Amino acid sequence: MKIAVPLTNNNQISGHFGQSDYFGVYTISENSEITGMQTVEPNEGAGCKSNIAGKLATDGVTVLLAAGMGGGALSKFTRNGISVIRGCAGDPAELVKEYLSGNVEDKGSSCHKHMTSSILMPQHQHHHHEKAHSCGCGTEGHSCGCN
């Protein structure tokens, strides 16, 4: 099994999937332990218009643990056989371990107002751009991802 996590250059989970600098791809043993991690750089970017979903699927990734992701990217990953778990934050390796322990589940949108775990996104955490965008949290005038 392989699990991918979109990351920033400082090894933090990218709050916006489409702005990821690279992906940490964790190889998981039959005993649900991390046996290795490699980085995959998205040559054409990581947004919904890129082919990163196909590339990760070809590399054997079956799960993506992400913070926020729009519908277009979510659809691409699903079509490529990759399960997407949204609403994640924290240390990437610890997040993968928590997922393997059954403690991480999809929150269904990019923004969450109330979270109890440090692995899940804290209250409405994302930055705003000059242009209007939406993250699916219902806040008027903003959106994250491609729909």
C-alpha cells in the first residue's frame, strides 16, 4: 500500500492541494507500518488540471491524505482509484500513522469550523487570495480548487 500527502517545501501538509510543492509517498508494510518515504514532484503542477492523480496512481498510491481539495481534483483522484481523505493537517508521518490506526476520516470539505484532533485542520485555516475563491465551507466570496 502507498499513501500520498501533498506537502510544502517546509515539509508541512499543504493547505491548498493545488499549491503543493511535492508529495510525500509513504510505503506501508503488511503490518501497517511505514517502511519508506519518497518524494514526487508534480512536473506540471498539482492542481486539478495536472496529471498528478494519474502519476500517483501509476506509482501505486491508493490513498491521498490532504487538507483542502476542490471537486475537480477530487473527481480526478477518484477516477484514478485513489481514495481522498480531506481535512488533514499536522506532521505528515504522524498523520499517516493515525490514518493506519483508523483515527483519520474524510471531513467532506476544505474548511472546518470545529475540529478536536490536532491531525485534522484547525478552525477555518487557509489563506485568501486577491481573487475571489471558495473552499466549500459556505463562506461567501471564496473557493478552493477547481469545480
